Amino acid sequence: MPQAVCSASRAALLTGLYPHHTGVVGAIGPGMQGLDPKFPIISETLKQHGYATAQFGKWHIGDKPETRPTARGFDEHAGLLVSNDMWRHNPVWRKRVNADPLPYWENGAIKIPDVSPDDQKHLTAWATEGATRFIREKAGKQPFFLYIAHSMPHVPLYCRDEFKGKSGAGLFGDVMMEIDWSVGEIMNALRETGVEKDTIFLFTSDNGPWEEFGNHAGKTPFREHKGTSFEGGIRSALTVKYPAQLKPGTVNDRAFGSIDLYPTLAALAGVSLPVNATDGKNLWPLMRGDEGAENPHQFYFISTGRDLESVMTSDGKWKLHLPHGYRDVVRPGNDGERGETKISRIEESLFNLIDDPLEQDNVIADHPEIANQLRQAAADHLKQFPPPAK
């Protein structure tokens, strides 16, 4: 992910563009400017080529009329337009804004004016029900693109009573257990409708865990967490299932950016894109593991908010951190409480991610030529995409 925060990572995934290119950085609150409609997203492209399109769950790239899902190429939509913590029951959020209601939307209209804690328990199930119904309606009749983004495990955590206390791993485990059920229901729908073999299924996360929420966050073996440019923030596993072209059990450890998803799926769908329409590239040969396949990128660029913080070589080996501050967890919270953080700083640092994926050993003194190459790449990127104005 080029940025480990909700809105920025989603906009990058859907547009194939870097956050500084679109101007979508950080997390978009209610009423804020969302993703500019001048930047096409994958749903619009596929819809123009005969695909049925639907989005269920969290949106979070704009709640103004021109930025809502039904205005951005989706035939159907149901879910929240912002994060599920942007509501009046969040004491931190309530201090920042006027605690407006959190509505649940369905096909361009408000279905639930103010989501309640009980409603939150059903968000995963509602998204799953919409997704499976859509698959059963379209399978075998029309090619389809389905984008489902669950509101959880973003805090606050809720699940249905059927899963409460069943995982043995606390509420976070229960929530993940229900998401696992959701994936199973979607896979069953694909299988039962006979389209599983020719459907491309991708499963990933928009960023690493929000560690300051302690036992209400996930865990990562890597350094730091969501909202940072360290591997714990931006490195997410990607699971791809495509029986027509991928052998079960295939493992690929090559680097792949979320900005590459749009052009890769467009190529698989046989849809051509205008030259330079995306910053991403078609990486299907690399993902498939073709012999000799190379990543056409030289570098990937990682930002936090408006600041470019690190640059990585496209082979996933070298990563240069520019000097920057980052939010460091001092005390994790417990049972939904937000913990304490401080601002720490990292000096200009070069890491060999193959030998040191935890980003502990700064080897910049040993490889000045590599550091200089990455430093120049960062400068060129900032010339092309200056940080968006505040």
C-alpha cells in the first residue's frame, strides 16, 4: 500500500494512482472533499465494458453526491460512506466534530439515518448478504465486478451474537471469525453458481493493525503499524484465487503494489486503458509466476498524509526512509480504549528488507550508492507529484 490509512489506500487501490497524484491523503471525514471524479476508478471502466458492478461495506473516499459509489460506476451499493468510528458514540470523534449522525446508505439513499451499536453488529452480515445476492443474480448472465470492504476489524468492534465469544481469541478474534464466515459464503456463492473457475478473487487489507487499540487490533511481525510508512503499516498479504490460471498453493514473494491492481484486472478483463491512465502497471505475469517476469516499476513510493516518507525498489529489497516523525505506541489500549502514543523520529535510513524485514539495521553507510539512487527517485517523485496543499 502506498499509504497506510483508510481513504488514501482505498483511493490508490481503485484508481491505480499514488495518493499525491489524486490528493486523497489520510482519512476523509464526513462532508470533506473526496476523490475527485476526474480520476476514473476500476468500476467505471468495467461498467463501460458491460460489467455489472456492486460495492458493499465501507466506502470512505467521499460522501458528497458526486463522490458516492452510485456516482462512481457502481450499479448497487450498501454500507457506510465513512469509517464506523466516525459517530457520536466515539468520544474522540465527538470532541472534533458536531457528532452528526452516522447514516447507512443503500443505492444512493439513506436507509438508516443514525447507525446504532446494534446496527454495527450486523454490518459484516449485511455486506455478505448483498454480495452473495448480487453474485447469484449476475452469475452466468453478465460479467460482474464486486468490491466488498468490511467496516471491521476497524474499531469499534462488533459482531453478531452467533460469533460472540466463539473464537477463543477475544472480540477481535470473534470479528475475524465472522469475516472468515463471510469469505466462505462468498466462495460458496461463486461455486454454486458455476463461475468459481473463471472468477478472479482477491483478499487483502488496506493497512496494518491500529496497534494503539491493543487487544482490539491485529498483530504484525513487522515494525510499527497503521499510519506509518514502516512495513507494519504498508505491507499486507494478498491472497489471489483464479482457478483458470493459477495453480492452488502457488506462493509468490515478489513485491506488488496496490496501485497495480486496477491495470492488472483491466488487462485480465481484456480492457485497454489510456496511456498513463494509472501509475500502476499490469503485473499479472509477475503474480502468476511466469519465468523471467520482471516488475516494470523501478520504485514504489510510500507516504503518510502529505509527506513522502520512504522509497522502495520494486524487487522489494531496498527501502530508504527519509527523515520523518511517526506515531509510536507507548501504551496500547484495552477493550476498545485508545492507548497512548508519542511522536518518534527516524533519521535517513536504508534497510535491506530481504535480510532485515523488521527494519532494524540501518545500512546506509555501507551502501551510499543505493541510498543516493533512492534519494534521487524520491526527489523526482516529488517534482512530479508535489504534496497536496493543506
